[in-house]
Amino acid sequence: SKPWHMLYVVVCMVPAGHAVLLEVLEQQQLLTDRVEHELEQGQQYWQSERHICSQLALTRPGQPCQLTLDDILAAHEVKSFDYRVLHLLLFGLLKKPVDESLLQFMRVDEMLIDIGDDLTDYEDDVMANSFNILRGYIHLYGGQEAQIRLIERICQLEAQRANLLAKLPANLQQKVLKRQKEAGTEEGVMVLTSGSSQILYLMSLLTGKRSSSWKGSEGARLTGISHTD
């Protein structure tokens, strides 16, 4: 029922489906080098997730394992490939040139969204042996230090996000800030964004039409750390 989940399955788990997807996109004149690159990132994420999760399953948190922080961060950075493919396709369907500044902003925002999701889904991801950035940090550093280091990571991304937001045109900045304020009042303390709402958010920025279905990603991300205590 969720198109980005279907995209994830096709790209990562069904090689024949991947080939069909490329053929369909080419027929629709939507297959660009950027789209192909993001689809390749999806396959890279699948391989990274399997390697990381196999290592996490074999060791207890805080014990030595054959993983590094670079491994965890690299997987986290490409995890949202499905959003990025859909964003590029949206530009193609709207017949608009790709807005690099907007996509750079969205990329960092997506990474923060993923952290928020991982904080909420931590226990489920452990049980399912799925990739989760908090799980990776805990295995590398133990519980207490993991929280401190993840807060540092969130702060770095928040600073990048603020810098990229400042580079957007004033009208887009106003839309983002307006939606951030609205989301804070709608969602309360823990404000998260799902994949479908991320796409609706981008559509609202590109078309100037606000969707009432969009749930903002911004706000209270740091409180997500205490949410897991």
C-alpha cells in the first residue's frame, strides 16, 4: 500500500523487478543518470544493511564487532534512496528542472527524519534484526555513550539543515518554517514524518499547494533521545 516500500522491495530484493523498473522509467522518459544513481544507492544500502545486521546479531552491545562508525553512517546516508528516487521522478513528471538546493536540503532533512523513526522503532528493529542507527551506535559505544554521540550527530545534521535552509529562496524558506510551526502544534512533542508525507511536502513546495495530509518532520528531534530512555 506504500509506494516507497514497493520501490525498496523492487530495487533491493528482486533483480528482475529492478530491470523492469528501469525499462518502464526509460519508456516514460523518466530514467536519468541521477535516478539510476539513486537506484544503485538502494542496492548498496541493501548490501550494507545485511552486513551490518549480521554483525549486530552476532555480538552484544558494547562488545567488539567487525563494524565501524563509518559503516553505520554510510548506511544511514543512503537509507532514504527511495524518497530521493521519488523526488527526482516528481520533478520529471512536473516537467521542472531539478532544484539542487532544494534536494540538498531535503536530503539532510530525510536523514533527520530517519533518526527520528529509528528512535521510535528501536525495539521493533532489534527484534526484526533491521538496520537502526541507534542500534548501531549502542553496539559500538554502549548505551550511555551512544546517546551522547547520537545527540552530537543530530546537532551536526541540524546545523547543516539550517545552513541549507538559509540558501533556499525566501518563499521556500517561509513555507518550510510555516509548516514546521504547524507541525509542532499538530504533533506535539515527538514530530516525525513518514515517506508519503515527505513526498506530499515536496509537492507542496514545488507546486505551491499545501496538503493537509503532510506531517512535518521538524521540531523536538532531540527529545527523541530521551524518548528511548
